[in-house]
Amino acid sequence: MPTRSLSNTCDEIMFSRFFKSHAKSLRNFLFYKYGNKDHADDLTQEAFIKLWQNCAAVPIEKAKSYVYIIANNSALNGIAHQKVVLEYEKNFTGSDKTNENPEFILEEKQFKSKLLKAIENLNETQRVAFLMHRIDGKKYSEIAEELNISIKAVEKRMHLALVELRKQIDSIK
Amino acid sequence: MNTMEENHILSKWLNNDLTDAELADFKADPDYEKYEKIKKYTAHLEVPDFNDTKILEHVVSHKKTTPKGIVLYKNWLFKVAAILVVGLGITLIMQNFATQTQYAPNGKKNTFSLPDNSEVVLNAGSEIEYKKRNWDNNRNLELHGEAYFKVAKGKKFEVTTDLGKVAVLGTQFNVKARKNRFDVTCFEGRVKVNYKNTEVILTQGQSVIFENGKQINTSVNSPKPEWLENQIAFNTENLRNILDEIQRQYDVSIEVKTKDSDKLFTGKIPTDNLDVALQIIATTYHLEPNKIAANKIIFEKK
């Protein structure tokens, strides 16, 4: 008869499944925060190693907030923040593909780079919440859970991020 | 638009949660187009690739550890000191209070000493549990399977099995408690055996077997159990029990494809030569041994 382990997190299949569904978004969250891909990868790896090592004590239902807390805590130890450099999908050219007017194309290009710049300039909390929604497609409720804040607070950050982006784009020449 | 209620409108709109009326209102806002563009463009952003397979491999290559508390001190010296202190404390407590378990898997024997230097040899597929705390005044242990004891002089030494109890003062004896058969042999000194309501005292060279309530008294000539010298001695034992013992000794699995014989066997079988062991059984019971794998044997009718 198979013996039940202390916690299902120790089961390698369960653990891998959990890793596959959450590791990338944890990494992205850390990347939005610090802007350094390698660092985000390392912190993610460390958080999951801790989870694996302590699997007996952390049931799978608690694993998500566990890795976010670990990642956040280890991130506190003085990491230099860098600019969050993002890119557009390779095949994304702009919102209107039918307009081939050179002036319009130039405008599109300018808007795209202004937007990236504006995102870089967002404050950290707004940027993190905003990108979790826009890039990872997370629901406000998920963002709230992962950042350990209320849904209202997420909505406020979204709003402020949008206002800030709009203002910045207006002011960047 | 610069009122506080806009707060909800913008985030609701981004999440496609606006009602038709709210959406219509918002579309009238001079900045709507800009927001719409931000929304559209940010839906096509990308982050650098994430090599999750490689990281997962690295993660699970780490050993799982037993749960620890939350790390309170960042200074590694604190951590090391704390771990040492806690570890030492736990070890001391565990050694005194926790039940010690000694185990011999199939195919292996295990020799160890008790706190009073009494010696125990566990036969294959056996287990012993005892507590170190106050051992000298409370020499009690629980046996599953078979073991040979060389007991140091002292207070009462008691072996409890599922089938019965053996109590001694200082002596050498063997206890075998498997299935329904309880087998005790005294090699030196005196041994008191309790089986259900029966009490038997054995002296040097005497042996008693209780099987399904029946008592058989025999005697032995050897100074030590044969299994310590790579042999097993059987005394009026049935085929099933003999095969069980061989399975334990060699860590193999044996199947018999004929009706179980009720003939009883008395004799010795080696524990270091499987082929010879199988041959002895084959000849005695008129069976044909077939080794279908290194650890799987089937006996068929000749």
C-alpha cells in the first residue's frame, strides 16, 4: 500500500505541476519589480528550492503565497533596482495595420517607445500590478492575493498607473 | 474626469468590467483614445524568456529537508549556532525518550549493542524497538521477527513479541516470532518464556516451540543459533515457513505452483548459497525449482 507523505507538495509530479503553473509568473513579478532578468530567475529558483526543501511543512494550497513571501523577503536584501526593459511581441506592428502613411508609421513608432519609457518611469507598486495584469493576464483578485493587498488596492494601482502612463506619454516629446 | 470615482472606472474599464452606459460615458472623455491605445499596446508586451525546465531540474535536485522554523537572523553565525544548539538538544532528548529502532532488511543481518553492552543480532527481515532512557533498570524491548541475544548481567531483560514474552537475567538465547510460530532457544543461563497462559523455563541447550497453541519441547547441541553461521536450522517446520525464511534470507520471492505439502522438515539449509538451499527443498518435497529471474523462483511439481 502506498504511504501518504506528509504533504502533497513533496510529490514530484504535484510539485512539477505547481512549478510549471506558477514559476514563470513569479519570475515575471520579480522582473517587473527589479528589472533584472537574471536576478529574477535566481530569486525564483531560490524560492522554489526553499519550497521543495520544506515541502513536508507546506501543503500545496499554501505553496503559492509561500513562494511569493520567500521571494519578497529574499528580495529585500538590498538589490539594485534597474529599469524594466520590455519589448513588444515580434509580430506586433501597431494597432492599425492598414494605414501605410509614413507619417502615421513614424507616429506609431514614437508612441511605442514613449509607452515603454513611461512604463519604466512608473513607480514600482503601480508598475508591478499593471504588468501582472497586462502581460501575465492575471485577474485583479489573483494580483491582490500574490501582492498580499486588497482588490480595492489593486484597482487603485491600476487606475493610477493608467493615469500616470497617459500623462507621461503626453509630456514626453 | 479627475474625480475620485474615476478610480474605479479606469480599472474596471481595463478589466472589461464597465456597463454599456459607463463605457459610453468614458468614450466621450477626451483622453479615451489615449487610454485605449495604452490598453491595446500593453497587451502585446513581452518579457525575456524563462527557462523553466532547467530551473525545475535544478530545484528538485536539492534534497528535501525536515521542516525548520522561519529564519529570524540574517547573520549566518546566528543560524549556525542556533542549529547546533537546537540539534544537540533534540539529539539528547531523542536519545533518551524516543523509541530506538533497529532493522534488518531482507537478505541482511544487523548486529548492534544495547546501552548495557548486551549484544543483539537481528536476522533478516526483523525489527527491534527499545528505549534508551533508564535502560539499566528497564531492559525491555519489542521484537518482530527473529534475533539472537547475548545479555549482559543485570536486572530483568525482557523481550516482548506479538506471540509471547521472554524474560532472562543474563544469558544467551534466540527468539523467533513469525506468523503463528514462537520459537525460543536458550544457549546459556536460564530463560523464562511466557506464551498465553503457559510459562516455561529453559536452561542451556533447551528449546521450545509454540505453534498454533501447541507446545513442542526440543533440545539443541550447537552453542549458537545456526543462522549466525550462515545456516538455518529447522525443527519440524512446514514448507510455507521454510520458504518464508528463505525469502527473507535471500531477499527473493518464491512461488509454489502445487498444493502445499504438509510434510514437516527438520534439518539445516545454508543462507549463503541460494542454489543449494533450493536444491535441498526440491529434493525433500519433490519439486522442480525454476529461476525465472535473479530474485524470483517458481517451484513446480516434478
